[in-house]
Amino acid sequence: MPELAVTVRELVGGSAALLAASGVPAARREALALWAAIEGGSPGAGVLDGDRQAGGGVEAFQAAVRRRVSGEPLAHVLGRAGFRHLDLVSDHRALIPRPETEGLVDLLLGVVRTGRLADIGTGSGCLALSLATEGGFSEVVATDISSAALSLARENRDRTGAPVLLVQGDLCGPLRFGAFDALVSNPPYLTMAEYAALDPSVRAWEPREALVGGADGLGSIARLLDEGRAVLCAGGWLAVEIDCSRAAECAGLAGALGWTDVAVHADLFGRERYLLARRSDTT
């Protein structure tokens, strides 16, 4: 406990100043979010109750602020991240769910909403869980090579109650041939040079294997485009998050492998972020 009693406004204000000095954007908003996480209320309550004396959560709050000042991502400090309609556990075991990835859900649901779906490289489970709750799929399977990521996805499945089968394996390896109507994936797609240049808030806290897609950034995507043809049924759809700087290359790979209706779509920031393609009815 602090030596002198402080109000919530003073505590949050002082912590916001520390966060801002360390380079954290939207420092006051983050300070309020951290206080709400400790107190169990909403960030707005920290404003409305500003004159109230801070209670027994001061030490835990200050510890959380120190973690954020050290560069640890806000989602890890809070222990959760929002993704579409879901509130998910988030930590070092998988990539933090990001707003731009949410567009993959809308993109895939725009062309297929029923049948059997597989999420390849599920990480936190955000895509599989969203599609299981928002679509009308009869079965949703999620794969990941990382046992740590699958343990996180399992926690999130239990948290949401979404009916998703979790299977460990590399890309499409665990899946049956011709069994699925749709595939979705946010695979690794950075080059080693791009990974090395990432902000430390990403590079130091999120798993390298979920970010680096080989020397040219296309290794995982090329394998996914190749393996995906075997596990999709004729006419099945594939939606993949890609790097905007290699969108044309990804579309070219898909076309060369025989995918049809190949199209690149922009994310909410206007960047070419998603590849949508359909397996040929004949090959």
C-alpha cells in the first residue's frame, strides 16, 4: 500500500504519466483499462469514481503498470483480448488477436456458412471460435503445431463454449482428404528481415514461429495453398491472411496451383490483407 492515501484520479493520472513517458500511446485510456481489470469494473468507472480513495488493488495495479512500462503488450498484462464478439485469454503462447484478422471471418462467411470448416494454425483459437459461433457449420476443426498454442485455444474454447475440435499437427497434416467445405488461416508470413525489424513489443513477446514464414515469407502460405487442395472438397473455399507487400505473389501462387476465383481483399485499414480462393470443381 502507498504511504499516503490517494484517490483513483490521482493514481490513474500518475500512472498514465508513467506510461506516456515510456512511449505508450493512449496512456490514460490504458491506465483506466488496467485499473478496471484490477477492480473488476469498467474503464469508465475510473473516471466517475475519480474522487474515491483507491482501495486494496493499488499494489496489483502498480505492478501491472510496471509490466506495461517494461514493454509487455497490454493484452498480456490484462490477460485477455477482444476479437469480434468474443473475450479471449491472451498470453505469450500465441499471437494476440488483432482487429485486421477479424475481416477474415466476414470474408469467409460471405461465401460459405455451412458444412465442415478447418482453421489452420489456430493460435489462440480466435478464428475457429468466431466462425463456430457466427456461422452455421456442422463441424469446426482447428489445428496447430504448437502444443502451447493449443492449450491456450482450449482455454478459450472452454471460456466461450464454442464447439471446436482441437488437433495438433503441422498445417493440413492432421486433416482428412476431401473432407472440408472451407479452410481459414492466419499463417506465418513475415521474412526473417521483417521479423528482425518488428517493434520489440511484438518481437519480444509473441511467438516467432507464428510470425516467420520462411526466408521469403511465402513458405507457409505456399504449403497451405498446396495442401489445402487435398483436404477441401470440390468447390470448397480458402480464406487466408497475407502480407500486403506480397499479395500479388500469393494470388499468383494460388492461380498456378489451380485455384479458381482467386481474389485479394483489403482489410479495415485499406491494405491488401486477405486472399480468397476456391478449389476447382474438377481438380
